[in-house]
Amino acid sequence: MKLPPDSLSSLQGKSLLPDPSRPSVAESGANIGQTFERMLMEVNRQHQEAEQKQVELLTASEKDIHGTVIAMEKAEISLRLLLQVRNKLTTAYEEVMRMQV
């Protein structure tokens, strides 16, 4: 098998050692956890906001049906997205656990 001569030139000047500026696997795992936690907190905030809009709709003299429906839909879409991300992470974890070393 012959490699084209220009394929080796793309490797020149690149180190095969890990880049110290990039996070390690353990750090990136913690970052994923922190990111998922932030997403969960944001979804929770949106659901609380939608709940507050519903209460305001029922009790306030000025009815903001449009704003209430938008807040409810935002909360619903955020929850669906969070569940899809969780499902993808779970699938990826299961796939890694099935790998043979």
C-alpha cells in the first residue's frame, strides 16, 4: 500500500503527544455533566415560568393568552430536547460499555 507523498506532509510539525490545552477525558466527562445540569436547570426555569404565566392568566385582569401559550410551548420543546439528549448520551454510554478491550 502506497501513501501519496502529500499525506505525510500534512503530519509534519504535528505532535502525537496529547495537547495540554485540551481537557482530559475525565475533565470532559465533568464538563458534560455540568452542561447537562445547566440544561436541566434551564428547562426547570422555563417550566416554572410557564406555570407562573398560567397562574397570571387565571388571576390577572389582563389576559395574556399568547404569552402563556408561547411559554408553555417553549417549556415543552425544551423538555423534549433534554430527553433526546439524555437518550443519546445513554445510548453512547451503552455502546462504549459494549466495546471489547
